[in-house]
Amino acid sequence: MEESFDKDIVTAVRRFVERDVIPTASDLEHADEYPHALVATMKELGLFGCTIPQEHGGLGLSFLSYARVMEELSRGWMSLAGVINSHLIMAFIITHHGTPDQKKYFLQAMARGEKRGGLALTEPHAGSDVQSLKTIAKKKGDDYILTGSKMFITNARHGTMLAVAAKTDPTAKPAYAGISMFAVEKSDAGPTVSRNLKKLGYKGIDTCEVLFEDVPVPTTHLIGGGEGLGFKQVMSALEVGRINVAARAVGVGQAALENALRYAQQRTAFGKPIWQHQAVQLLLADMATNIEAARLMVHNAARKKDAGERCDIEAGRHARRPRSMRCGYSAATASWRNFRSRDSIATPR
Ligand SMILES: Cc1cc2nc3c(=O)[nH]c(=O)nc-3n(C[C@H](O)[C@H](O)[C@H](O)COP(=O)(O)OP(=O)(O)OC[C@H]3O[C@@H](n4cnc5c(N)ncnc54)[C@H](O)[C@@H]3O)c2cc1C
């Protein structure tokens, strides 16, 4: 029953991608335009609640099904998977580490896409080395006052709130023990989304610099209600993000393969469609093999997350190791080969 429900969602997303995304993605990407209409349909489809449990109003999909949904979205346009990604990272933190009141306050609205989240972890001088972040949260009465700056924050401009990592004890040893997570809703008091960052590709979606200049956050929005728990909370949620990002690579590779197949059937050279030349057949077979291998690696990571196991190595491996690089290479090869045929292919991406 659950499996057929999940399958229906994947099918519905595929239809949405074919009907609405593929015809518009190229224009939105090149114009670097936020896809408001597509996001509205994603809300209707319930995608903002993909992995939020049904008891909190979400679809309650397994991470395996989530990976398949993100692959389908990215097959049309990778930026759409980004709109969902850090929103569901935040939802995961609240689902697994939030207080009962926090779950009640945030999750239903997040599942409907009314409250739209993001993750504010990275700082100008602190990326992989999360422990070295400098944003400070000082308790003052019923609030924490947040001061610092965050970099590369996806969904900061079009979202309504952020899960923010800040140090409640900057002197803690080890340093990670001083990090806490806050659910910060945007208001007149801040934070300030100071600028959108320019990107080469992955456009349309907002990736921003965010400033916290003495921003008050109610103590009730300290996630989990205790200080110093943030590092562990965010690390388990980053695995959800890695599954999303790895599934994107598979979706982009799949789209490239499909375009390459179409082109190979349309283009003729030396009297026949180029797919009939054995060298081209070998290339296409190589692409299909690499993409399928990458897909299985992502599914393996997702199954581990579903079983409650760590999957950082499995999901991260996909993004960094040779197989995935070959998948990326295949996509690049296909894109290059398609370059000349852009006008002749019905669905350019
Ligand atoms: C488009 C985009 C969107 C993003 N969205 C978000 C977001 O929504 N929220 C958020 O918080 N962050 C976001 N990020 C930030 C992203 O998570 C960071 O870029 C990432 O954590 C890496 O940090 P860094 O770029 O500072 O690189 P660094 O940590 O400075 O790393 C630089 C290089 O050194 C390597 N390196 C670092 N440490 C080691 C080590 N111990 N051993 C070997 N090699 C090492 C890295 O692999 C990398 O190649 C986004 C980034 C991009 C580009």
C-alpha cells in the first residue's frame, strides 16, 4: 500500500515535469528567474512535505522514494530539487530533535509549504569546518540575540525561515559542544538577506548572504530546548541533503542520456543515423551503465537512512567518487554532443 502510494507520487511528479517543467526550465534558468508558478504546483503536489511524517501533515515518503522524486524533478530542472532540499533538512531537524511544541508549530505549516525553510550553517570562513562558525547567540530574557553572517544560504530570500547554527558557548571544548540550532522566522527585526550570490548554473533558485545584526529569537525556538545539541542535530540532517544532491546528479545524467539518444536517432552521418555507428553505441551504453550505477548507489544510501543507519559515506561517495564523476562526465559528453542539435531537440534543458 505504502509502496504504491509512493509510486503514485513519483508518477505524478514525472507528469508535472513533462507538462510544466521541461517546457519552461531553460528560459527560467537563463533568465535566473525564481520559478513561482512551478513552486506553487509543487506545493499542491505536497512536495514540501515529502519526508515529513503523515502524523504532522506530510506525505511521509521513505528516503528511497524521496530520492526517486528528486531524480524526477532534476530530470526537468535541478534547481527545483534545491527549493525542496534545505526546507526538508530543516523539517528533519525539527521532526527528530524538536520539542513537541516546535513540531506542532512548524511541521504542519511546512508540509503545506506555507512556512518555507532553509539551513543557515555556512559562514564566509566556515564551510566543511562547521565547528569554526562564529555566529553567536546570547540569552537575554525570553530571547536569544543572534549576531553573525552566513554565506551561500539557499532559499533565504523566498523562504520564510531558517534553521540557524550559532554558538551559545563560544568557549566550549570541543567546539562543537557549544553549537545550538535555532528556528528563526524572518521578521522586521531580521535577519537581513543582504545579497543574492551569482552562480554559474543552478540558477533561478536564491542562494544568498544573510546577516544577523542582533536578531532576537524566542527561547522557545531553540531546537530541542537545550543548548549545545546543534552539531549532532544538523549532522544527521545533512545526510538528507546529501541524498537530495546525489539524486539530482542522477536526474541530470538521465536527462542528458535521453537527449543524447534522441539526437543519435535524428542526426545522420555517412548515410545513417549516428546511433548505428558502433562507436556511438558504445558511448551511449557507457553512459547508461554509469547512470544506473550512480542511481543504485543513491538508492543504497537512501535505504540506509530509511533503516535508521548512517549514510553519510554512501551519499557523500556518490557526489565525490569516480562513478559519479563518470556520471557527470556522461552528462557533459551528452550535453556537448547535443550542443549542435539544440534547435532540433524538442525539449532543450
Ligand atoms: C550553490 C550552493 C548552495 C549552498 N547552499 C547552502 C545552504 O543552503 N546552507 C548552508 O549552510 N550552506 C550552503 N552552501 C555551502 C556549502 O555547504 C559549502 O560550500 C560546503 O560546506 C563547503 O564549504 P566551503 O565552500 O567553505 O569549502 P571549504 O570547507 O573551505 O573547502 C574548500 C576545499 O577544501 C576541501 N577540504 C576541506 N576540508 C578538508 C579536509 N579536512 N580534508 C580534505 N579536504 C578538505 C573541500 O573538499 C574543498 O574542496 C551552499 C553552497 C553552494 C555552492
